[in-house]
Amino acid sequence: MARIREAAKIVRDAGGRLVGRTRLQKLAYLLEVSGLGDGYSFEYRRFGPYSEELFNATRDACLLSLLDEAENPTPWGGTVSIYSVPAGPVLAEPDDEAHAARRNLAHVAARADSIELELAATALFLHQQGERRPWFETARRKPDKADGDRLARAIELYQRIREIQTPNPLPVLDDAREGQHTSDVPVSIAN
């Protein structure tokens, strides 16, 4: 039951509403790496860091009415999940410095462009796995998503998230230093 409550608390900390399963997964991953998470383990999947355990806990939280999930149709024929925390005192909210950092990180991620968040979390995941050039590798793996200025905006998003004071500060991703993130990416990938 604890894992189920923790999944609902992620949505609570994002302001009570979170759009998209992918966004939920990336937010939870960032919370884990920053030392503000709930112990979920992640592996690499098509959309970046993914936790089957979080997926199951979220589904169960919806079944137990700790979360509401609305599935809305998208223009491309799929659906997008919109999670919300039902009204009521189901999930008490602590008032301490660590929770303030968690809430701050969650708010930034909840309001970020979902693809830019996916790119940022993927680069961090690849870095954590030992990749020396995580932004380059992210662009290589996700050329359709890292096109135009999107990769640069993902790097800016990651820098904003890094500025949040967390128990485990997020690392500098070496190939994001000025001038390297775009000039090192092959033209066929960057464009």
C-alpha cells in the first residue's frame, strides 16, 4: 500500500494534476536521482527512464481512488492520461525543506514541455549509466524528438532543474557545456 500512496503523492506534489504517463515516469525518475524519490527502480525504454513498479502503483492508486485518471483522445489518434488527486485529506502533505524541494522540482517538471522533459531525463539516465556524451546519445536515439531547438530547450530545462537544491544535486552533463551540445551533434541528427 505504501508504494501506491507514493505514486499518488507524486501527482499531489506536482500541484494535484499531472498530464501524461510519460511525464509521470520522468518526474519520478528525476525525484529518485535527486534524492527526493520513493525508491522506484528504473530501466531504459523507448521513452527513456521507465519503472514498471511505478506504472503498477499508479494503476492501483487509481483503482483505490487515491488518484483519478482521465484518458483524453489526442489529435494523432492516441490517448493521454490526466492524473489528479481527489479532494480530501487522503494524502497528508509534510511541511519541511526536503518536501519543499520535491514540490518545487515536481512543479517545474509538471509545467515543462513533455518531450523536452523526456529528453532531459533520458540524458540524465544515460549519464547515470556511464555514457560520456549523454546529450549526443540522446539526440542519436531520439532524432525526431531532438530536432530544431528542442534539444537546446531540454538542456535549459535540465539546468533549471539542477538549480533546485536537492539532497543529491543533479550532475553536470559534460557535453552540455556551452557550444558543445549543438556543434557535436551530427547535422543529420540535429536537423
